[in-house]
Amino acid sequence: MTRLFLFLCLWLSLWSERVLGSVLAIDYGADFIKASLMKPGQPFDVLLNRDSKRKMQSTVGWKHNDRLFGQDAASIAGRFPLDSFSSLKFLQAAPYGSEAASFYASISTADMVQTERGTVALRRSDGTEWTVEELIAMQFAYVRELAESTAGEKVSDVIVTVPPYYTQFERDAVVDAIEISGLRTLALINDGTAVAVNYAMTRSFPTPEYHVIFDAGASSIRATVVEFSAASDSKSKVVKDATQITVHGIGYDRYTGGTELTRRLRDLLLNDFQKRYKRDISNDKRAMAKLWKEAGRVKTILSANNEAQATIESLAYDLDYKGKFTRAEFEAACKDLKLHYAVPILEALAHSGLKLDNITSVILAGGASRTPMIQDAVKAAVGANKLAFNVNADEAAVLGAALHGAGLSRQFKTKAIRITDIGPYDIQVSYQAESKQPGARPRTINSLVFPAGSKTGTKKTLTFKRQDDFSVKLAYKTPPLRGYPTDFLEAEIVGVGEAIKNLTEAGATDPVIKATVMLSESGFASLRDAIVTGEFKDESLTGKLKDLFGKGSSSSASVDETTADVGTVEADSTATSSSAETSATAVSKKEPIPLEIDTKFPTIPPMSVAEKRMGRDRLKAIDAEEASKRRREEARNTLEAYVYRLRDLLEDESTEAPFVKCSQSAERKAISEKLAETYAWLQEHGDDATTMEYIDKRTALESLERPIVHRYKEIEEFPQALNNSQMWNWSSRLFLTDARLNMTQELEAGLPTKYTKEELDEFEKVLKEHESWLDEWVEKQKKVKMNEDPVILSSEMRARAKVLENHLQKLYRKRTPKPATTKKSSASASSGTASTSAGTSEATSESDTASAGSSSSTGAASSQDPHRHEEL
């Protein structure tokens, strides 16, 4: 029973931790990071950073050995161009020679190197290399620290928004960064879908509505056609207060976003400087970093004004740069992009099979949607009456993701919003057909399992008739982007021959391999499991009779040989032959035999467990080093503040100052000498000292000041402690007097007494000892000077008074004993006696209560009596 009880306690504690867990949502953009924390009892809102800003820049950098995040990291790019890393979203799982890597090189001053996996890593000025996953993991860990400081508890579950066009490679890179940061992936959600969730939070849809979520961010432009309707259950019955969100089509342009606009404006500034000063600074990394920063500022101004002034001090060659730019010049430099802005909307409509007339509104989201030229392009394509600005362009995605994550965790009661999303690419299964003749060249079979637009969260079953182990590849039908491979997963199905042999020996006929392929809610395609199964004839008498009479109408259950080699794709696990299903032959199915699946990544592999562990260890080492630096700085700041405070106390030579009153001249002299020594040490060795040296120096000073502080505190606390002790003496004396009087009256009336003589004598003894001790030591304390140590401590006075108080409370709470019953002489006499006894008992109880109340009241009154205060 003890073990069971301990197990239940442990289970309840773990369960309560899960119930009280928080959910973190992160909208990771190329320019900014937005985060939201869902925690029971906390308002649902965007998470603030340490500067109380609602969004932070997606930048991590180093200033010498100090790591910086957000605006601090971005602001040092002009001085440390090789140590400030921004716009890392473009490099997630990007091959080193891909179009994405080339585009990043055109906007960043960072030094790119190739990793062993073929992806991109960034090298600092000191030669340290960091993978993109590790750098993004640092930013995720930074957001996690903000969330934990806000929540007051550990945060582990996270949901992250991703663009709908992200490939399996890029989604793996996001999950790798999450795991390196110490978080756990709850889900990935497409950012357009997250905006749709935010839109549906406060709305109901009695009739279906179609909207386009137009998300213009820094990295790209995405359009998502979404249907909002009332949710229904499996019986097509409408669920109350539930909303169904169904994605029907997506369109995107990977590089026509806010970053491309900033790049065009930076080139305008660069060309203007080179034309004016006849000097090429395109290879000057510091100058290019300064131009990029100023271009971002000017772009923001031109979004609301017709002209803006660019100003950069000491851009290059000690030359200050100033230039004026108009919105017309900026738009002229981007005129070729205007044709691209509305294309994602048209693509999304084409994929969904809908027309513009079916669309209720085009909801604008994303920071770049505020750019006038983008708004004009969308307005020209869909009409001004279709544009809707009814969501927060910056925060809609992260708030929608947080609400969806809260619904997935099942720890929050939120509005029921169901999501049905789609995959953006054609995914096919490739495998080699079994050779019919030895030495023949094997054929590669490609079977489309998830066409573009397939619903996420679905699975399909592949049926193979094989005798030996074989491999299955999952690949995109066409390259998703220039420089990206098509194959992303290879699964080798092992143990086929032995499993078929065992199944055949058990009496199975026509054994086949069934493999399940799944497209998860987060957009990952995988081979989930593979089994060998077959049919077993019923050998019972009933089965044989059914087999005998049904043989004439049955057909063979074997599959055509060609089909068996190629394999069949099924929405669910079904029989191999439809004629066999309708056959009258009775069969009994036995348990299938699971097969082992060895998964490999043929092209761009995600980080291995060892690589992720190494990345996490590197981050932990940096975190530990930074924590040590913070402790050292705190210890130094504390010591310096303490030195200045002591110096101020010593310089105040007023005789009425508490420090002077409670200290002796020798003590002040010792503190002054130690203070001078510590101050000189700070000036000479303060920059190189360790944390423990700072603490030791402060401890040495505190040991000299501690007696003075102790005297001052005792002088402050002594009157209150003395008043408390005397109050309990007074209250106890009154209680004792009343108790003895009541006991005498009860004995004379022949009634049982509430207290015995021994109890009152013992209480009186305790009271006299406390009174005697208090009088003796108070008299001694009166002879002690203010700069001398007290002979009696206020803590000891409170402890002794507490003993007296507990003794008094014990007696006060004692119940009045019931009177003894007498023998019955008659019913009436018995009744009368009982009534009299009860009345006497009640009177006695009331008397005791009144006595105790009187005692307490008197004690309280004595503490408020000014004459009593004067006497004390």
C-alpha cells in the first residue's frame, strides 16, 4: 500500500505538470520573430522581449566574445559584418550551390562555407563555424528563456509557423533547430493556415465562405485559398460553436518579398555613392552592411512618405553619405516585380478550382503587405472591394499558431477549430520491379501517391508481391526549387523472405507486403510501417463444406503477375483481388508479421542524433559561459555599490546618524581601512578578478559592518518585542485570576471544574518564570549603550513569549467537562436534574468564555493604553 501510495503521488505530480504545461508559438520570419505563450491563467497575447517590444529581429551576432540577439545583434553589423547573422530563413536546408544560397550571398556580408551534409554553414571572424540550424536554435532558445521568465515555469512544447511551400528538407531543418534549442516540436503549421485560425477565432460561419490569405513577408509572398464553414461530425451533424478550416489551394513566389525590395533599394544607394565618389565599395563588407541597414530604414519611410533622406556617417574611405530618394524612384527600380505580386493569388485560385467571384475577400497579412506598390498590384488584380485589413498583419500568424497549439495540447479549453491542410508538391514512390530473367536490367516503377493538393494527415497503403528484401524511395516528381534534389527518403524493407516463409508454413496463401505511406499534419511524408499478410483457409468441417459448395462460383485470389511486380496503391488496406472478396471461400485472417524498415536520406539528410547532441552541447557551453559572465558582472556591480554605500555612511559624521550611533570609533576605523584597501584593489585588479574574488571582498567588508547592523536592528525591534512579551504576561495573569475564581465557584456548587488545580499551578509557574526572566534581562539591557552589543535579543524574547502564548492557548481551548449523571428516582426528577445540570453547564461555559474574552480584551486594551506604553 505504501508503494502504491507513492506511485500515485508521483503520477499525480507528473500529471499536474503536464496539465499546467505552457505552449509556446513562434512565427520565425526572415526579418522578425514573433512569439506567443499559452499558459493557464495568463492573458493570451504576444510575448514581449526584454525591451518590451512585441517583435524582435531575427538576428544573432557576437561583439567580441559577447553574444547578442535581436536589435543589439543587428546594430553591430556595420562594425562586425562577419559576426552578425540575419535572414537565416533563406538558408534552411539550402544546398551550398543552390539558388537560395546565391540569393543569400547577394543580401548578406556573412562568410558561407559548406557542411559535410552539403548545406550551408556560416563562419565568424575568429574562424568558428556554425550551422544554420545551430544559429536558429540559439534564437529559439532565446525566445524560450523569455517565455520561461514570463510563465515562471519550464516551457518545452512549441509550435512553429513555416511557409506552405517548404519542402521536406526545410521542415526537417526547422525541427532540428527546435530540438537543438531544447524544445519539443508540438507541430508545424503553414503560416497562411495560422492566419486563417486567427481570423476564425472571433467569427462564426453559418454558411461556407471562401477567402484568400495574402501573406507578404520579408522572404516571400504566399497566397492561400481557405474555406471557412461550420464543422460537422462523422454523421454530418453540425457541431455547435465549431469551425472547419479547409485549404483548397496555395500559390507563392519564394523571393519576391520585402527582402528583395530592400536589396533593390540598397543597390540604389550603392550606385548613387559610387557614381558620386567614383569608388567601388561593393566588396567592402562594412560598407555593404551599413548600406543594408540604411536601406531598410529608408524603405520603411517610403512606405508612408513620398521621399526620404538617407544618411550614413563614414560609409567608406572616411566619407559621409547623404542622398534623397523618392517613392517614384524606388518603384521604378522595382517595376519588374509588380507583375509578380498578384501571381500567387491567381495560382492559388487555379489550384483550388475556384474563381475570383467565389472569393469573399483577400485578407492581407505580413509586414510587406503595407508596401504601397504591393497593395496597388493586389488591388488591380482582385479589385479594391475585395481587400480586407481585418487581421493584425504582424501578429495574426503567431496568435493563430498559438491557438492551434493550445488545441493540440489538450490542456486548454479553446474554441474548436479544425484544420484540413494540403501538400504543395507531387510526391511519388519509386522502386525497382523484380527481374523476370537473370541478368535483365531492372525496371524502375514510379507511382504517384500524394499529388499536389493532397490532404495532410492522410495515409495510403502500397501492396507488393515480393520474395526478397527491397527498397522504396519517396521523392518529389519534379525539383521543388533550382538546386534542390528530388529524392528525400529511402526505406529498405528488411526480412521479407523469412516472414513469407513463416507465413507460408503457417498455411497462408498468396502472401503480400503492405507498406503504409503517410503525409502528416505537419507536412512530412514517411513510410510508417510494412507487414507481410496472407489468407488462411478454414480447415474446419463448416469451412470445408463452404469451400466445396462455393468452389464453382469462386475465382482465383491470385494477383496478375505484372501487377504484383509493380505494386498497387490503396487508400486503405484492402484485399488484393475484388473477386476474392466476393468469393464464397471461407478464410480466417491471422496476425500479420511486421517487417523492419531501415530509413536512409539519400540527398540532403537531416542532422543525425549525434550532430544534434553536439549542437546542443555547444549551445549549453555558450549558455554556461554567458551565465558565468553574468554572475561575475553581478558580483562586481554588487561589490561596487556596497563600497559606495559604506563610503557614504563613513563620510556622514553627524552624531545623530544611526551608523555613528551604533558603531564604535575602532569599528569605523577598521571599516575605513578595509574600504580603502578594497577600493584600491578594484581600481587595479577589478577588470581581471574572478567572481569568487568579488564575493570574498564583499564578505570581508560585511563581516566588519555586520555587528553595527545587528545593533541597529535590535534597537528597532526591541520595543515591539518587549511590548509583545508584556502583553502576554498581562493577558496570562488576567486569565489565571479569572480561572481560579471560576474554579472556586464551581467547586462550591458541586460542579466539575474546567481546569484542575495542578494545571493552573503549572501555568502560574511558567508565567512567574517568564516575568522574572523578562524583568531581570530588561534591567540589564537598560544599562547597554547603543554602540554596544545587546545582552538580550528580540528573537529570544519572541521565542519565550511564544511558549507562554502556547500554554495559554492550550488551556483556553480546553473543553468544559460534562456533569456526572445521577441515578433515576423518577422520570420527572431525572428530567429536572438534567435540565438543571444543562443550565448550570451552559452558565459555566458562558462564564469561562466571558472570562477568557475578558482576559483577551484587557490584554488588547493594555497594548493600546498610552499610559501602559509609557510604563513599558
